[in-house]
Amino acid sequence: MFKSFIAAILAFFLFLMLSCSGSKSTVGETPAFADQSIQQQVEDLQDKIDDNPANPEYRRQLAQLYHDNGRSIDAMKVLESGLALDPNDSETKYLYGQIADEAGDKKRAYTAYKEVLQGSDGNDYLDRIAPKFVDAFAVTKIIGTSANEAYGCFSEDGDKIVYQCDQDGNWDLFEYTISSSTTNQLTKTPAHEEAPVYNPKTMNIAYTSTREDHRKINESLKVRDIFIFNRETDRHMNVTLNSSDDWKPKYSKDGKFISFVSERDDLREVDFFDLKGEVYIMENDGRFQLRVTKNQVNDGGACIAPGSTSEKGTIYYDSDMDGKFEIYKISFKGDKISRLTFNPESNDVSPDISSNGDKITFISDRDGNFEIYMMNSDGSAQMRLTSNPADDACPVFSPDGSKVLFHSNRSGNYDLYLLDLTKQSSTPALFEVVNNIDQALKTL
């Protein structure tokens, strides 16, 4: 859907393909390292394995050495040879799962974790394996059907959620009322209506739509404009009126401004999905559209800091200006740029800031797949909130900051979930973790 997020997903899977390539050695050959000190460690460990074939510790050390130096396949082969001698060696099997997990071979990893838990000493590994499959805080599915639901946003009173759903084959907008458990469909067009957000002060809804691109092309290739749905007049007004792609609107906390992403400045003759987005800001009626970021990289996921004014405003956003996607902040005037996350091997995207401006929630693939994280607004105290083999995406705070709404495919298709920051998860029973692993294996 949104290109910054798609780019992050594609970069992540490219990394997995590369990390799984392994060495060029064939079975039975000793892979050589250019670094002679590493090569010597390898040879020393192989000698120890030859002299002590029943000692699994040397195989684990050799496997870890291979893995640490980019040869995960060789590492797994070493551990497999050990497990052939002793299939009940839980520590070797756990390391096998861990290396497979980090290399992107989720099926082997989850199967190994499950076998460890089901072994005679499975409870001894519960604390190490459970965090990979159990969220740190209580998570409940709040909106879920056989269709996909995504990109939810709370109303200011916290009782309504506006979101997109593809129950009719294309994305339309829906509104769910928590207190009455009722759902109301807001749009019904053949176009895609996506990424809806409430104006905190008026309950008007900003969203993107492809309805004004009348070209006879695939709907996914049509450009989006930003519309405002006026709830009082029941009118939908295009406020960007641009032949480029404009998407991901988000209101400021006082409802005066809208941040969004636009490709209007990328005039290169390239494929649609290669165009670069820039962060923009405009007034809530579409006037005074101002470009904030000025570069030739992918900028997106913008949100406005509470208390921002036209003279002194701050935007948080994600960008791949340093290679991978990281979280940054910038002034409305496009200066005072500072970087908040520093994870050069992963992608941190989709920031959302709490109403009082002290916390930012975002997603990161630093632990293998996209999970939800939270940090202070200065980038400090980063912590992981979800732990699930599925991809959790696009988190937003509730108005009081006590909950985080997000969408996830942890049940097979995308649904909306609610994470309660006031309720930490209790230590799960072993069978619960095994059940979660089974669910994860079904999604692979």
C-alpha cells in the first residue's frame, strides 16, 4: 500500500535472501575464511570435534562462529550433524532454531523451538522461547472478519475507530463504535479508499482515494489524492488535486494541520513504484501545501508533534536517507533534522506520537519480522511491545496514550488489534507457547 512501508518490506526480504545464501562450499568441504584468525579458530574447533565427537559444546561453538561470520547454512549443517548423534540435545536444538530464525528460515526455527519445548526439559527453555511468540502486553483482536482490516485510527473520545476494509474486493472506509460494538460503512466506491484519520476536533475524516484517476489501468497503479469527508455536510472534497501520488494523511493533535506524503517533486522517468516521496504539511482544508523534506530518498510515515504551530512545528517521519529506514524529526521549515533510531541493519518505520508528546510508537524488523516498538520522543528507552511471528504494522496511540491500535496478519489475514500498555502479559504456560508456535507454522 504505502510505498515507504512497501520499500521497507522489500528491503527486509532482500536481506533474508542474501543472509540465507550461505557459503559456496559443498557438503564435506571445509569453508575457508580469508581472515586467518577466524580460519584458525575453525580448524581448532574441528580438531576438538574429531577428538571428542560426543561433546556437543564444540559443535555449538563452531556453529556460532560460522553464523557470526555470515555462514548460517554451514552453521546449521554442523548442528544437524550433532543432532544426528543425539536428537534429544535441547541446547543444540535451541541454537539450531535460533540460527535458523535469524537466517530467515522460519519453518525450521519454529519447528526446533516447538521440539525443545516438548522435550523432557522444555520448561527450562520457556523463558527464552516464550518472548518470541508472546506479546509483552495484553493484546486483543478488536475488529476481525474474513476480509482484511487495516490502518485504524481512534476518535478523540476513544469510542470510535475508523479503518479500511476490503470486504467488497476493494478498500472502503468503515467506522466501528466500541461502546455499542456496531459497524458503519462510510464509503462504497469501485476505487480504493485508504488510510482514514479523524480530525480530533471536528470528527471529519481525511483519507486517500484513487477515485479521480480514470485511466484504464490496474487499480494498484492509480495515483491517490487526499480527500476530506465532512461529516456535517456529507461531502467528500479532494484537497490535493494533484496528478502525483499523495497519501498517508495525519492530523495534528489540535486538528489545524495535516501532514502527508507526496511524489509531486519526483519528475524522473522511472517505474511507478520507484518514485520517491517527500513529507508535506497543509492546513486542515487543504490550503498552503508546504514541502518539508527536500531530498531524493523515500520519506514517509509523517506525524505532527503536539503543540506545533506554523511558526514552530515538528514532524516525526521515517526515511531511508542513510540506507535503511530510520525515524527522524524535522521542523516545519525543513531544517533542524535529527535522527532518533540507529539500527543500520534493520528498518524502523511508521512513527506515531502520543497526545502529550512524550512517547513514539513505531514498527521495526530488527528482530527478524515487523514488530511494534515504543520509545521516548527523543529516541531513548526503546522497547519491544509485540512478539509474534506475523507482521504487526502501523501502530497508533489511543487518545489517553494507554493503548496502541495496530493491524496484523497473525490470524491469517489482516485484522485490527488493541495492545493495552497498562496490562503486562503474565508468564504463559508451556502449552500456550506451543499453540502459538503451531499457529505461526500455519501462516508460513
